[in-house]
Amino acid sequence: MLASLREQAGAHHGGGELRESEAAWAGQLAARERKRLGLTEAELKRRRKGDAKKLQVARLLRRETTMSLNWIAQRLKMGAAGSLANRLRREERN
């Protein structure tokens, strides 16, 4: 249902509906990728903020969703949004 709403979103859908749909989609995507990488909630807390697996999930969320860096950083326990932005930029350059 979420995928359908994302594909069919148009002028008749309110901003709140779209944001809610996007947040739900991003949450599902993050959970799926975390599971694939073996990142439990405890692992997210234990690993360092710039961990490679966390960055992998963050890159996917940036590419596939419209969620903010703040949302992603909080969800993945990566510290401040600005720090996450710097890490992603640094990776892109290398």
C-alpha cells in the first residue's frame, strides 16, 4: 500500500499524507537493510557513529527517500545531522 501511494501521489494528496507515507516507507527500508546487515537496535547503539554499515544504510535512505539527515541520523544513532552530512560528502569524494 505504501509503495502504491508513493507511486500515485499527486496534487490531490495532502502534504501530511505524503510525509507520513514517506516516513513509513523509509522506516521499512531502514529496517530491511538493518536486518540484512545484522544491525539490531543494540548494535546501532554499540557501533561508532561513522560505522561503515550505518553509512551504507544512510546512503540508501538518502538515495531512496526524502527523509531529512536529522531523521536518518537519529534513526541510525549517528549523532548530529551535520556530522552525517560531512561523512557522506567525504565518502562521495573518495
